[in-house]
Amino acid sequence: MIDYDILYSQTCLEFVAVAGEYCGFVENSEKFEQKEFLEKNIKLLPLLYFKAGVIPSLERENEGEIQYFVNEMDYNFYYTAISEKLDTNDVFVDVFQPQRQESSESVNLSMSECFSDIYQDLKNFISNFQTGVDETMYESLCECKYNFETLWGPRLIALLNEIHCIVFS
């Protein structure tokens, strides 16, 4: 039996709020100059990482319950907008992939790709969470937490490292 109390816990609701703030910021990124965009993210990304990190790992029950709202066109729109904003600073970063621990290989990603990957997962999560259907909300939280642990958490750390180097160099 699933304990849906996690959905209404302070921990979860704070994560929802920060995820929403991140998505809103990405959606309005064209309003910011590059410097302001990066300086805002150097504050927002650690908070997002912290709030996602304190959500407990959860087991999915019904894999078919969630929907994916961010399509390829949406993803490419934000990817392109951020890439153009970052211009020559949209450097490629080496990201360690936890699922490849047996290999010392890294994957090269641009900063705009990292921003967009995080956005896509969080926007899908927020959109599912807003349905108000406990089962959907829970399954979406499970998937978002898993993706944080395996995909966008490591990308967020690499992204933060690159932003730090740009802002403080």
C-alpha cells in the first residue's frame, strides 16, 4: 500500500515550489541578460539539488499513470534560447554518468542541454503533480526522484561547476 502522505509533506511541497520556480525561470530566460541568468542559477540550482535530495527514494507502482507534457519542440525551443543566451559560454562539460561506474568515460554535454534536461523532467513532474490525482502525483514524484538520482542530478552538479567557473573567473 502506498503512503500518499509524502505528497503533502513539507519536504515534497518545498521541492514542488523550487521545481516550479526553476521551470518558470527557464520559461522566462529571454528576459535576462547572460550574466543575470547565470547569477540567478548559481543560487537556484543548489537549492533545487538540496530539495530533490531530501525526497526519499520511492518505488513506482503503476508505470502508466504519468503523462509527458514537454515535447521535442518545447525542449528544442528552450535549448536553443539558452544556447543563444550563453553564446560562447555554452561550453561542453564532462559529466560523470553514475550508471557507467565500471567505465571511466564521460559524456560531453552543453550547458543548454543540461538546463533543458532538468527543465524537461521538472516540467513533466510539475504538470503531473498539478492534476491533483494522488496516484499520478506519486508516480510522477517517483520518476522525478529516480531521474534526479540517475540523470539530472549529476548534470546539475556539472552545470553548477561550469557556471561557478564563469561567474567567479
